[in-house]
Amino acid sequence: MAFPHGVTEGDALFIEQASGTQLIPYIYLGAKHMVTGYDHLLFLVGVIFFLYRMKDVSIYVTLFAMGHSMTLLYGVLSGTHVNPYIIDAIIGLSVAYKALDNLDAFRTWFAFQPNTKAAVLIFGFFHGFGLATKLQDFTLSEDGLVENILAFNVGVELGQLLALGAILIVMSFWRRTQSFSRQAFTANVILMLAGFTLMGYQLTGYLTIS
């Protein structure tokens, strides 16, 4: 079963009890959450799958980072609550979308190619709300809240860079193999199925709770 990633018991206890500015712990929590956030990482894999130039990787990853940073900060600091099941379902959809895009499905089926940069930015907004919902599960101290959430966001970006580096290293070796072009299709089909599975699981949770 594809359970949504959350916050560990020890981290949850710290968040509930923390008071005042705690920059380093929140940077650590943000980085840990991104590195262990398989839904975010699956989307990131889809985004950079066929990007060979570092310039292109930088553009798309920056758009994703801008998107999820804005809504993470806005969601927590403004107190805006969104249904976590719906948000996580859309995050699952983002994974499936990117896999379908990599398979050139939209051009083949509809003779239309969505704007890939705009899609990454828009889905980045939903990923940011997904991060925000994890923190909104807890009673956050108002003392040092802004500084701590900013630190958490910095940690998320550092975690993303660490994960991106590892993904790029693996992709670099994989692309050099003769079987890459053949395996790329299968990999994106698996990525698509994983995305739809995540989406279906979250929608089931939403309907069950409702």
C-alpha cells in the first residue's frame, strides 16, 4: 500500500513542544521531509527524466522550488487549511501527468502539448500545500513561528538539492547504458502507475472520511 509520507513520532513530539526560534532543527526537519518524501521525489524524477542539460534542469527545478516554497509559507503562516487528501491526490496526479508527458501521450492522443514549465510551477504550488498540511497537523508555537517556517523551507530546498544530486548521478550512469532508451518507456509507465495509485489511495481516504 502506498501510504502518504508524514512526520515521525519523534519529530512530531519536537514540533509540538518546541518554542522560540529553532533554526537548525527546523532546517533538518525540512531537509528530512523532502528526502523521505517519495511523492515529491517521484515528481522530481519525472521532471528531469529527459533533461540532459544542467541549464534545463536548473530552470525546471527552480520553478518547482518557487511553487512549493510560496504555498508552503503561505499555507502555514496564513493559517489557510486545505484538505490533505485532495492535495495529496493532486500530488499523485502530478506524478502521473509528468510520466504521461514523458511518454508524449498528450501530443499523441490530443495533438496538444501542455506548457511543461507552467505545469511544473502549478504542480509545485500543490506540492507546497502538501508540505504545509503536514505542519498544520500540529499546534505550532507563535514564538519564533516565522523564523522556524522559513528555516523549514530552507531545509526543504537543501533536501531537494541533495535528492536531485543523487538522482542525477543515477540517471547519468543509466543514460550511458545501451538499454536506457528501451527501459525509459517502461520506467515512465511504472511512474505513471505509481502516480495513479497514490491518487487513488488518497481519493479513497477522502471518500471514506467524508
